[in-house]
Amino acid sequence: MSVRRGVAVLGVVVTLLAGCRSARDESPPEPVRPRWQASDLPAPPGAPGRLVVRDAAACAGRWYVVGAVAGPDGSTRPAAWRSTDGRSWSPLPLHPISYYGERAILYAVGCHEGRVAVIGARAGGAHGNPRVRTWRQDADGGLTEVPAEFELYGGPDAVSASRIAGGGDGWLIAGARTGGASVWHSPDAADFQLVDQAPALASEPALTTLATDALAAADGWLVSGAGRPAGRADRDPFVWFSEDARAWTRVALPATGEDEVVQRLLRVGSVVYALGVRGSAFQAWARETGAAGADAATTAGEWRAVGRFGATGTGAVAGVEAVAGGGGELLAMTVGARDHQLWRSADGGTTWASVTLPIDVSAGGDTSATVAVLDGRMLVAIDGGTAAAVWSAPVPTTR
């Protein structure tokens, strides 16, 4: 073999080895397979029916799951459960005060100072629009519907009331009206005031906005969502900051030419995470809050796009349904065209591994899945469309 030919062969071998190494480096992490423990949710008092679950939260050492009971005739009534260990559950007493409150499906729960507040809705009326109601927790642990005028959440300008969060000065609901991103604020979860048409938060001629989630900040509130610039089909990701829930500052997150929207917010230690959709996959953004914990980010440079993961599929509305974390671990429940999936990151959202769920949950229909974390244990509440249950397992840790 000539020297020239030997060098060429060696070059081919080195290239092949490098290609193999690169392929190995880019392969997805191995799935995490927890040892799930199943728990049954007891049927609340009243007429029998199928249990429905929509959201879960950890609050002051307790787990909460909210949803409804669905009768064989299509009727529904609100339901909620509480547990101290994620294994034994008890129904919460519920006190509806309105026609739609008696029929509501509870779909979002937040925590503040050891108590929860909940959003529920049931479609109805001449146009079949969701009739939104909120619920506050009583001293005995039960939930009582909060009186509200119809147009507080409904009416001709209604779009969505998505998520609820508790914080230093009360409670905040994030959503949208026909005028764009909007919020509802209350000091005690009993008297929400609508804040719409707020400069920088609401839509403007050059940008149509939508709010999706809320998070209490050390010095105010963060709200997530997106904006669609005039003349474009894709959205850009945004967060908004306010000290008082009335005056807002809009912050553009690092964006591409793909359709992008932030759907969930989460704080873990000194880092705030924003998770949502970027094009055909899911995306995580992150920002350090600093030693003082201040959240008044005013420039996009303070946020980083840290990791893209999974696949949304086509022909369906995909999204991040829930986020949770603790001890350096991040968990995200997503839904795509095919199914609901749980993901875990141990490096600040840069890389993600799939977490095997206790059952397969297809997308569409009446299915849902959510996740929450408490004291090193994770809880998933899954509604497969015909039955609902909860499972728990230790939060995966880096090996």
C-alpha cells in the first residue's frame, strides 16, 4: 500500500469514527422509567358517574386534584380531592351557588399561603361558550363558588381565562379578551377585577396578544403568552411583568421565524423557566432572577432559549400542559398530535428525556394529563377519556 493510499484510508476511518461519535452524542437520552404507585380517587357524594381530572397542584404540604364527575347523560358537576401523601385521597366539600357553578368542570388550581383557588367552566347559553366561575377555599378546606357578574369572564369580549396563581398581593388569572392579553386580579380570591386594554399587555395595531399563564414574582407578577405581528402567520414568544397587575412591561423572548408561544411559567430556585411551543417541537427559555430575586426583566437578552425537545406532530393543537420542579429537576407534561408525554430535564432545561407514564394517553377527545411535585415526589393525574386516576413516584434524580 502506498503512503498516499494509506493516508486516504486512515482519513476515511477517522471520518467514520467521528461520524459514529457524533451520532452517539446526538442520540436522545434514555427514557426514565419510574416505579409508579397507583391511587384511586374516591367518588364524591352524589349521583354516580365517571371521574374527570384536569389539574393538580402541591400546596403547603398537600396535594390537590381538580376536575368533575360526568354522568352517563352528559351532565357534569365539579369535584376536587386532597391528599397529604399522594396515595390516600378525600373529596373536598364543594359549595356552588349558580346554575353553571353546579355544572362546572374545574380545570385550573393555584396556591397561596396554604390555600387554593380554582377556575372552572361549563359551556352553555345560546352560543355554547364556556361559562367561567372561580372558587375560593374555606377555612374547613372546602371550595365555595365566588359570585361574579356574567361579563367579568364572559360576554361578547370573552376569549379565555387560562391559569390562576397566588402571590404576595393576592391572586392573578391570566387569559385573553377580544382586545388581547388580559388578567384578573384579586387580593383574596373573592373579588376579581378585570384588567384589559392595558398598554403593552393588550393588543395593538401592530401586535395581537394572548396571555396563557401567571407566576408570582418577588416584586410583582409575571405573565406568559405570545403576540402575532401584523401581516404574519406565526407568533413570537413574550412575557409581561407588573408590580401591581395594572401597569405592564412587555418582554420579547429570543425568537425565530417559527411559530412560538410560551404556555407555562415555573420558578426553580433563582431561575424562572418559560416553556411552550417552537415550531414542530417544544421549547424551554430561562432567566436568572439574581440574588435579590427581582423579576423586572426588561430586555430579551436577559432570557435564553435553553432547550428544544419532543415533537408536536401535525394536525392538532399542541402544547405544554403543566410544569413542575424541585431540587434541580424540571418536569413538563406535553400534548402533541399523537399523545400526552412527560419529560424531565436535570440540566436547567438544556436536554430533556422522556419519562414513561403509567399508562399510554392518546391525544384528543376528552383526555388530559398533568404533573405536580412535592417534597421530592411527583404526582401525575391522568384522564384517559373513559377513566381517571393518579399515580406518584420519586422525582428522578441524576445518576
